[in-house]
Amino acid sequence: MDANALFEKLETFAGRQVGAADVARDPVNQPMIRHWCDAVADANPVYTDADFAAQSIHGGIVAPPTMLQAWTMRGLRPPPKPVAAAPGPQNDLFALLDAAGFTSVVATNCTQEYRRYLKPGDHLNVTMAIESVSREKRTALGDGHFITQLMTYRDEAGDEVATMRFRLLKFKPGTGKAPTPAPAAEAPKSERPRPEE
């Protein structure tokens, strides 16, 4: 299949939702906020000091925005996945790229946009859609296609609270630019005194 025909097929995946919403196991809560702040050494009192937070523009404790993904993570021991990959847009997209030789994958970047601060009691869910697939690009890792996934986070009322774009590169191994060899190092000069002649 030539590059144009492949790209036409890849474009059909743009805008398709991947599976049902993942619902957070727990609502936003103070103990998890405190553990997060301890782990990343964030001493902002609006996250952990109820009296201070009550006097702030937030009127109470809020969660650090960077915790966004933590609320919907499945944990260290998620339920076992089925042996066979479940059918769905993302698996079908990856299978199409694998069949065309783009068998390696690497995450390239992630951006988040916040609509509002999260407060204790908010119960989040997240949906994922394939936002876009690029034409074939030449990169240092290899020739490949960038896949942008759009995660939309909503509260229990269905209101959008944040979005995250996560970009992957599916590439052909062995097609990248070989690293430039480092110049040979000069032998270190001896600091021993030379004998008199």
C-alpha cells in the first residue's frame, strides 16, 4: 500500500472515540492531595491548609491541576485485560500501522488545559478520542506517523473540567538517523614532571 493510500485509511480514524468513559475509583479527596503535595514537595497551602484555603479566592481546598491524571488512573494492579486485544478504533489503527511496518512506538509530548480547579468531592471520568493522525514524517527515530489522542475530563454533572492531548509516534525501526559519533578524545596530558636532560 503506498503512502497516500495508507494515509487515506489513517484519516478515517480521526474523531473516533476509544471505548467508554473511565470513571475515577474515588472522588477528589484531601488525603490524596496531601500525598501528592508531599511527593512533589509542593508547599502551596491552598492545597492542604483548610483555614488558609477558606480565605483564598477558591473559598476552600483545591487540588493541584497537575494531579489531573491521578484521579482516573487504574492503580498499580488494574483488573486483568483479556488475552486477545479488544476490537476498537485504537487497536485497529495500531494494527494497520503495524502491518505497514510502523511497529515501534514512543510517547512524544503531552499538553493539558484546565477549565477550573478541582475540589474535594468532584468525581471525574475521562473519555479518549483519536484527534488526528499525521502524514508520514521523517524523524531522528525513524519514519512514522504522529497520533494525537484527546482525553476529555468531566465531573459527575457532565461538565468539562480539563482536556489533555497525548501524542505518540508510531515509526519504522531502523529508518532513523544514525547518531553522529563523538569525536575521539585526545589523550590526557601527563602532569608528571619531565626529567632534566
